[in-house]
Amino acid sequence: MSKDLTFKETDSQSEALFSKNVIDTLWMSYRPYAGRILSVLILGFLGRALLLGNANIIGLWVDSLCKTPQICRPLPGFAQTWGSREFLLTLAIMGLTGFLFTLLFRILFSRLSAQAVSSIYDEVTLRVSRFPMSFFDKTPTGRIITRFSSDYGNVFRLFGGPLAEFLAIIFDLLSMVVLVTIASPYYLISVVLIAILNAFVFHRNKNKLRQTRRLLSSSRSPSIAHFAETTQGASIIRSFHREKVFQNRFRDLDAYFLNQKMNTLKKIISFSFQMNSLSALLLLLTGTMAYFLVQKGIVSVGSIGVAFGFIILSGNTIQMFFEWLSQFEEALIGVERLDRYLRQPLETGNQLPSSAKFPTGHPVAQAETEKRGAAPLTIQKNIKLEIKDLWFKYNVQGPWVLKNLNIEIKPGEKIGVVGRTGSGKSSLVQALFYLYPIDRGQIKIGEFIPKLDMNSSGVDLTRYRQLISYISQDPTLFQGSLRENVDMDQLCTDEEIWQALDRVDLKSWLKSMGQNLEFRIEERGKNLSLGEKQLLCMARALLKKAPLVVMDEATSSVDPQSEEILVKATEEFFADRTQIIIAHRLSTLKKCHRILWLDRGEVKKFGPTSQVLPEFESQSMMDLA
């Protein structure tokens, strides 16, 4: 394996203890179900107690048949007149009732627990969708995928049916303590000793198990990230014959994960071996103690059978308890890793919806505000844009990508933006949407500025962004129906959607395939050509009816027919909107009112198209010469 490969996730923890936040997160998820879960737990305890209590009834039955007074004991008052029939009937009733109670407990608790932990997934999703763009810039895709697949899978798998099994073990232990005491208090010594020694073994191993499981969880994401990267760039990898390089790297990453999995398995096997050895030793000691107690006439034959049976069972049950507890460490590690996303800062100016249920200190929108947010901020068809003293960079340590920009665009004006690669054209779009924090200055659309903290004035960031329609160079579509992709807010009628499709020349295309608005679009629009995807994005922009339209290299990769429709959109469809058009093809900018020429993040020229465009074109030719 290459020594320069760094496999370990930077967010993996080395400390052994779980933070208080993990417990808080579990409580927040289970709290809405607390009353119902408590009722189900009582039902489960009664069910296990009834099933195990059969052993005591059998012990009484044995004593009732005993003919040697020295090793027998008298029956309690309620059973003195019982015969075999009464004992059998009691055993049947207790067994059937205990079975039904236990079955109901497992079904109901598993369902409630699954619903509870599902809310963790939902709440984490709400927050991740509102994280700053810098988070996605720095965090590998594989790590995010791991959170929502492997980590959540461990949580859901163990906090469903297995947690019901674990609780049943606890009920068994509690019931056995009571029932062994009833049979003979002397055997409590063995039960307590078994519990103490098993607890010692668990405590001795738990930190190592936690650390290896944390390392195992963190070792998954590098291989997943590499696999995702490989599938996305499969065509380029094949074109440059780099398959072997990517295969070797995946093999190294996978070997690292498998090695970590093997290390974890070794520690689990070692832990189980220690538990089994301890149980065998204690069973021998308990049998020896039982022999001497019988010889002394301290206990009866029936109570020995009951107590010895419970001690054997309790030894196995206590061992199972600590083994299950060890497995739940893995689930808690999953909760721990999800919890980190649950408490990450949100994008500046963003807030959680009113439907968010976990109080994690993030700003939450009021339900009334959300209702108002569904309505557009303005009914104006076009709008003014003001950029004052804008300085912008992507991170604190990075260089300035926009410097001291002062731009004013009039309502209904069409502005072309030109500049060499790296001049700041795309960064201007990022700044317009406030996708990254604005370091200095202000961007104002009409009278609206986004509210970036609880103490500032302005409108909600989400509502502010609704003022802008955006058509990018790389058209983005999602798996789902055509309707869902072009009317993402689900506010338009079928007639309005068909009109928009007709304007971009897609209505006849859709009809020719015998399809309607429910036409299924595959992930990232794989079943569409680039031109078709771009035209659908154009229809989406038409339906949004935002007063400011931004087109970022929208015509750079499409066929001539699609380009003609896109250019027509700037001249006709959006003629009454304020437009910002970024383009390499200067011919698409000739009908703009003014041209903004950016150079190294600064405004080099901003004036009439007839003056600025020829000068920029001339400069570009000189640079190529």
C-alpha cells in the first residue's frame, strides 16, 4: 500500500467516552414516543416474568411430589390443594400470556423505536441541506454518503428489533433476580458474582472496542468516495487508459477497510472468549455450592432445580447482555457521527423549517413566516440590482476573487459579463446568491437584502434567492417527473407548464414520444441530451417568473438549434426582466444594453456594448497572438 495515502477521517474521535450530545440526540428522537414506549416496556417485563416464572411453578410442583421431608419444603398457601392438573393449567396460562405479551412488546417496541431513530435521519437531512457551501467544498462526498448509509444503517439496524432483544435480556435479568430470591436467596451470591465479573471483563475491553469500531466506521468513507469519483469520471478514465491507477487505489482503500474490519473482529472474538471462559468457571463453582447446600439441608430439591436453572440461564444472559451492549457501541458510534452533522453551523442567513423537531440551537423559521414565504417578494417583472463596495472570497485564508465592485443595473436592463478565465465571472454569481459569506460590502436586489443573522434587518435568505432565476452551463435535473423538475415549488397549473414547454420548443418533442408531464427523468437527466436538459432549465426559469435572470455560459455546450432558442429567450422570453448574461461566445452579447468587463476580480470596463465589447474582443485577440 502506498505510504502517502491518508485513510483516516479527520473527524474520527480518539477519546473513549461518548459525548453528552449523543444521549441528548437519542432522547430528542425518543421523547415523542416516551409514553407509548413506557407502556410497551411494562408489557414486555410482565411477559418475560411470566415466562420465567414457570420455573418456580415447576419447582413447587416438584416439592409437592417430594417424599423426603429433609430435602423438601412445604408449599405456599395458594398451592397447598393443587394437583397436577392445577399446576399444568397454571403453567399453560402463564406460558401463553407471557408469550403474547412478549410478542406484542417486540412488535410494538421495534416499530416505535424505528420511527424514533428515523427522525434522526430526517433532522440531519434538514441541516445538511442548509450547510454552507464551504462544507461541501471541504468534505469528501464519500464521507457524507457514509453518514446516510453505513452509519445510519447501523443505528437503524440495532435500534429496531435488536434493541427489543436487548431490553428483553434486561427484563430476564431483573425477573431472574426476583425469582431466584423466591427460590433461595443463597443463590443471589452466584448471580451477583457473575454480574460483577462480567462487568469487569466488559469494562476492561470496552475502550478498545469503541476505538476500533470508530476506526472501522471512519475507514468506510475513503473507498466510497473514491468509488463515487470513479463512476462520475468513468469516461475520462477510460479515454486516458487510467483504469489500473484507479483500480489499484480502490484496492488499497478497500484493503485498509478490510484490515480494520479484521482488527475489530479479532477484538470482538477475544471479548466473547473471555466471557465464555468466565461463565464456564462460574458454572462449576455454582454446581459445587449447590451440592453442599443440599447436603446441609439448607435448600430443597425443587428450589435447587429452579435456582440452578436460573443461575445457568443468568450466566448466559449476563454474557449476552454485555455482548449486546458491546454491539450497541457500534450503533452509538453511528449516532455520534450523525450528531456531528446535527449540530454543525448552518449557512449564514439560513434557518431550519418550522417542522424541525430537535432543539439544537439553530434558528428556526416561524410557521407564519413560512406561509408568507410562499408568496413572491414582489410582483414586479424586472428589478434594480445594486452592488456596493463588494469584496468577496471563498474562505478566510483564500485570496480575494472580487475586489471593490460597485455596479448598478437598472430595472429591465440586459447586462453582458465578459472576462478571461479566473476573472471573477462565476464568483459574481456565487456572490449574488450569497452562497458564501460576503466579507465586505452589500448586494441589494430592488429594496431587498438578505437577513444574515437574527439581529440584522432584511428578508429571509431563501426568499431573497427567489428573486433570481439561474440557468447555468451545467444544467441540473433530478430524478423524478418532468413536472417536478420544471415546477419545483409545485405552484403552476398544467396549462402554465405546457405553455412554458411550448415556448422553448419542447412540447412537440414530448408529445412525439407519447409522453406527458409525468415523463420520468433519470438521475442527473441521463436520459436527455445536453440541449434538452438546458431547455428544460430554461422552462424552469420561465415558470419561476423571477424579476432577475442570470445565465452563466448557458449556450457554451449546446447544439445550434438549442442555442438559437436560448438566445431567443434573452431577446423575447425575458425581454421584460433584468438580465445578467455571462458568455464566451461574444455574438450572444451584442444585443445587451451594457457590458461588464471583469479582470482579476475587478471592474475593468462597464459601459455601452458598442464600446466595451469590441475593445474586449480586440484585447482577447492580442492575448492569443
